Amino acid sequence: MTAMIQLSKLGKSFSGHRILHGIDLTVEASQVIVIIGPSGSGKSTLLRCCNGLEVAEEGSISICGQDLLVDGKMMPDHALNELRTQVGMVFQSFNLFPHLSVLENVTVGPRKILGTHKDEAEHLARSLLAKVGLAEKADAMPATLSGGQKQRVAIARALAMQPKVMLFDEPTSALDPELVGEVLQVMKALANEGMTMIVVTHEMGFAREVADVVVVMDQGRIVEAGAPDHIFVNPTQERTRSFLQAVLSRNQQQGT
């Protein structure tokens, strides 16, 4: 297998506060890595370091065979912008352009950044909107969509750049509970198609069903990593057990 993402001894601080402590992580082609852990454990910061939205001061990052970070030094801006076209990212908030239609939101990246012809970009966009179950919403404006629909458009927009890797930063956390499933179904389909993915999420059912490797983080460190059955059935670390017990207890209280 080929490593699509390689993190080595990654360290990151904010205002003197240590966020990441020497993270080592390898993501192979077509693997789905799901990162779980309590809030504030460094999960989103780790993900954002993978496309240069956050700059780690220590360590190295290789993405798609290119050195994004070497010994704490970033690649040049022009190279970073080119690399980002290969790394799609979906955030908690949808970040759609409110003045553009759904179709325009999906085509703007390929047209403006990749130089794709309008007709080709629209053909691809319509196929991606069909893929995420929103073919009939091509001409709609974002304000008319539900949260789940907006997030599916955001996924289609990221896929329109034809990335090699997809990063998901808690993509369902801003959604009403009844809308979570429609977004997770799209992500499951991507996983089944062999997309290389890193997903930060609180959705334990998704992690257990879809992940090849579940990574547990706490206080800026990887506490434990392994196959879903290992993490959820027979974790070796007490911190993993206490976190999963807390999640299970909360879900039972919420009736989920």
C-alpha cells in the first residue's frame, strides 16, 4: 500500500499552550481513518495541519507524495495552493457562497482554480449533485436548503476538485439529529468507493462501521489506535475505556 498522508513527530502550540505532542500517523491509499476523543484533544487542529490551515512548528507532513512540512518548515505558498487542490476539506460549517446557486457553488472551484471549461464543470457538478442526492437542487439558493442538504452540497463542492484525499472536520456536529444520517450515507458511499479519508467525528456508529483504523486522541496525543473492533470492544487503554463509557452514557441519556 502507498502512504497518502504521513505525519511524523508533529508538534503544535497556541500562545504557549501545547496542542499536539509528537503525533505520528500514516494513512494509506483508500484507508478511512476516524479520529475520536474528547473536545479539546487536538483532533481538529491535527486535521487542519494536514492541509496547511494550521502550521505545526515541529515535525514533518507528507501529503500525496509531497512534503507539506519538513522539520517545522512549510512548503512555499504557490506549492501549498497547488497541493490543496488534491486535498478536499469539509468543515462543521458549510461555508457555501450565499449569493451563488447550488450549481454555481460546486462549479466555482474547478472553473476559477483549475481552469475547467464551464460546460465541463457543470457536467461534473450535476453528476456530483446526483451522487449526493441533490440533483433537483442545482438551481436552488443555499438559503432554501436544510442543514443536511447544505453539507451535502459542501461535500459535492469538495469532490468537484477531484481530490485524492478528503478531510472531514466534524461534518455533522452542526446538524439537527434527524439530518445527520443523510450526510453520513454520502460519506459511507465515498469510503466504499475507495476515497482516502480522515474523519474527525463524534458519531461512534459511523466510526465503528466505516473506519479501517480508529484513532483515539486526548490532550494532544494519540492514546490508542486500531481496528474498530479493537477500539470499541477491547481497548487496551483506560483513557479509551473511560471516554467510550462517557459517550455511551450520554447517548443513553439522550435516548440514542
